[in-house]
Amino acid sequence: MLNPTNIKIQIVTRHNPLPMEDGTGNYVWGIASYLKEKGFIVQIVWVKAEGWLIKRGFWLIPRRFARQVDLHIIGEVALGRLRVFPKIWWLPLKAKALNFIKIILKAIGVFRFMQALRGIKEEKNFSEIAKEIPWDSVPTKEEKLFFQKKFKHFNPDIILAIFYWMCPLWDGLEHKGALLRICLAQDIMHMRKDPLVTKSAAENLILTTKEQEKKCLSSADVIAVVSEDGREFFHSIFPEKEVILVSNGVEVFSQKSPPVAGRCLFVSGFQQYNVQGLRWFLSEIWPKIIQKQPEAELHVCGNVCKFFESENYPNVKFLGRLETLENEYKEAQVVVIPVLFGTGLSIRLTETFSFGKACVTTTVGIRGLKFACSAVICSDKPDEFAESVIRLLKDSNLRMAYEEKSKAFAREYLSKERCYQPLIDVINKHIRLSNCRGGATIKTV
């Protein structure tokens, strides 16, 4: 069997692929780094740089990221590990310049004359910045051009599209030889509409219909999902397609120093169901906890914090986005995952298992890992949830018992080899059938 060092895999995503951002980022980066570890040439094409990246105007990619994956971000100027985003400076200057010209033309009476000649009935606001497109919309022209450029230069053997709405990017691509198109669907998106969630920023809304999801996925050769429910659902829609289960593989971290007494932890991205879950926890559960455990404290990490910037809660610290979550997990005695709605797999739960932490969640929180119910405490009622957290904080023997269960579950069910092997098998099959690049075959684990 030959080494797969000449097999190129290109991952294209609109979602943030960085592991410290949210569950999806953790999942995508885990797959990419594992494929790199197995000898593949891996490139991530990120077609929508997120707010903090653009607002800052530059980013020095941490060495640990740069060593793992070749990352390309739309709008960047790459200088080694440094990524510069000129638009943060150029667009405001351009808008100001155009508005200044508009003011001058108005003052001398030329502006409306030019409008009349061009048949323009309404004045254009030159400083208006394009509104955010819905998160689950099909690729924009800008995204398509960026991806096509990277695709042509990289010439991959395999494309992994993150979520169904990225699938149209591979339509019409010119490619020599066979191209395997895999969609990491990860979730059944049209089932993700939560009636309890109020409308927020456009990129946080899931507006998918079943027809849209089916249409985009129809062009995929393979559909990868994170849960058995997802596999059964997509197989029922596409019986002719290969639908594989690719869960979130983790490694188990050792705990060398004791956790901070009374410390609880919640980690999440911007997803609205997580925002709602945290708000439920802070309003109905946390007051009960600190009433009986006054020394208890809660650290909240991730982009979820931006929804609570103007709010204050006793013994709660909103830490925002962190470069690494390792210290926060290791210092926590209890991890809470108070989600009330969601589909697919709770990636943060798998992450909690990897750090061997005692966890209190809801029945929704163990979605995709129903057999993990013995390794966590599930409580759907505020009083029961609060009491479960208090018991774990007070009873060290009980807490350590759940920590051992957590680590044992991760070792048995969430090893990277076990979770990612179906993806390796699909790639192997493709290479054998297409004789891709001389018929190189990847050795299975």
C-alpha cells in the first residue's frame, strides 16, 4: 500500500473552522488535522471571514494551527503566518470619498442632473455596506470566485463541503480525473428552526426548507453526518447515496492540577439555541445554585458572550472568545450544557468528555449520543438541574466518579480512529475505483 502524501483534500466552509470558536469549528478542525496526520495534503478554504477577524484587520495564525492545516481566508493578503485584511481600512475610506464627491456634486447642482441622465429615480447611499446574507444561503458570486481560484490552483482529489449550502460551489468545476464530492452535512438543517428563538442577525438564522436542503445535497457523492438519526434521515431521502457516520473524535487530556473550587463552565458559539439555553440557565437555574453555594462561579466562553455584553449576573464572568479553552476546562469542576433545542450532535459534550469533566445537561444536550446518558447527569427542570450542579460541587466522590465515566466514554466511543475511520474508508474506496493519482491507497487503521 502506498503512502497518501500525494492525495489532496480541499475543505470549503463558510462557517468558522477554528476549534476555539464553537462546536462546528472544533469538528471541522478535528477532521482536517486528523487527515493531515494521516498523510493527506489538506487545505481549508474559508469563504466568509468572521467579524473579529475583519474588525481587527490582521491575524497571526498560531504556529499550532499553521503546522496542521493550510488555511486560506477570503479577502486576505498572506504574509507567511500573518493574514492582513485590507478591506477594514479601504472600504470606510472609499465610502467617505464617494460621499464627499456626492456632496460636492449636489452643491453645484450636477448630482440630480447625472441621475436624470442615467434614469436613476432614487439616490444611492454610497456609505451603505452590504447587508449580511442569510447564513444558509447559496454561495455568493464573491465566494464562488474565491473558491474557484483556490480550487484551480490546488487541484484537489477530494472536496469536503461544510454544510449543504456549500455544495453548489463544485457545480461546473473543470477537473482532470475523478473528483470525490463529500458534504459534511452535520445536521438536518430544515429541522433546526426553533419557535422559541427570536429573529436576530441574519447570519444566525436558519431559514432552510427541506426542498432546498435536498436540492443542494443531490450533487454530493457522499453525505457525512454526526448522528445515527441524521444517517437514517438522509438515507431515506437518498437511498442511492452513501451516507456515513463521522462523529467528533477526541483525545483524552490528563488533569495534573486540581480544578478551582466552585468553578462551573459553559462554552458556546453564536447559535441562537445556545443563547436561549444560557439565558434560561442564568435566569432560572443559576440563582438557585448560588443561593445554596455562594462560592460558586460560572465562566462563559465563546462568541455567545456577545449577546450578554450589557448584562450582569452574580458570580458570572463572560470571557468571550479565547485562543484556547484547555485551561478553562481543566479549572472547571462542572461543565453545564443547558440547551433546550437542537439537532445533530452536541460537539461541546464530546469536548467535555475529552477533558474528563463531570457534566450536567438536558436530554436535548445528549442528542446524537443517547448512549452517553450514564456518563452525564440529565435534568430538564430548573430545580433538578440546579440540584445536580450543587451535588457535584459539594460531593467530590460523586464528581470524581462522573469524571472517570466521562474519560472512559471518550476512550471507548470517541477515539479519532473510531470516529473518522468511515471517512478514511470512503476515500480509500474512491481511490481504488478511480485509480486516482496512480492508485494510491490509504492504509486503514
